[in-house]
Amino acid sequence: MIQHEGQEHSSQVHGNASASAPGAQSRRPGAPVPVRRSQTTAQCVVEALTLPASPPACSLPLPPPLASLRRLPHDTSLLYGIGRVDTSGRVANGEIVEALRWRPGDKLETILSHGTIVIRASPDGLFSVPRRACIIIPARARRRCAIRPGDHVLLAAAPDYGIVIVYPLPVVDEMIARFHSASSAAKSART
């Protein structure tokens, strides 16, 4: 179960052990979070999102940098797609909608998370799944993330959790740059 506990939880998200945890070890901020081998990629990503139970929050901690994702287990718990955003905020990807088991008329909500958009089913959602299988990014979320018609986005769906995470390509570029910078730094440190 994912719990949102405000400041105390956000310090754990950034990798600092809670002062009250017995035997806790402190790590430097931004250090990769150790991954248990029994977790799926989707579990690791969803836990890092720290989605609120209800009502949705406007801002959440940053998703994990790509440099720490390289150690995630290789599985099929996340489904990826890249699509172009049309003038109405639609991204055609029937495969992701089908995997999420969203049906026309299902209510959805959006949660903005430092440059990304999380979309999930919610009975109190402000918009609905359309008849044509696609992901809809509401105008407010597009404006906040500087997504314009014609832009491409990376979709990462976690069907077991009923969510899709929308990554604008500048966010993906930043994650890739961090990954290669960390890889280069690690290689330099070994030599």
C-alpha cells in the first residue's frame, strides 16, 4: 500500500533514512535507492511516485533518475510507447489503453509530478476515457509541462497499478544525460 506522509515521507524518497528507523544508514541525497531483486520495475517506479490515496496532490517528489533505474530487474511490468500529442491532447496508443483495461467512459484523474504527468482511474476524475482508444492529456497538465501539439511524449504504463506516466521528451533527455554522466563518472573512477 502506498502512503503519503508529507515531509517525513519525502525525506525517505530522496534516499535519507528516517532518524527514527532503528539501524538506519544515511546516504547522500540523490544516491540511487537500493532495489530489492524481488520487486518488479513497475513496483519500484510506482513506489517512487508516492501517489496520494485521495485527494490528489499537485506536486510529488521527482521520479527516480534513470541512473538508478539501470539496476532494476528486467521484466515486463511496464509497457512503453512514444506518441505524438495532437491539438486536443490525445496520444494514440490503443495497446496501452487496452493493457490498462480502461473502457470508454471510465473516469480519470491527473497528478502532476515535477515535469511528468500521472494519469490513473478515479471515480472522482474530471475527465473520461474517450471512445477511441487513446491517452488524453488535459490542457492544464499540458500547459504545466510545456507540452504542445506535435510534441512527442514517452508513455510508461503500469497495468498492474492502473496508471500511465507521461514523460515529455525534455524530461527523458535529462534522464538520459544523467545516466550517461553517471556512467562516465563511474568509469572514470574505476580507471
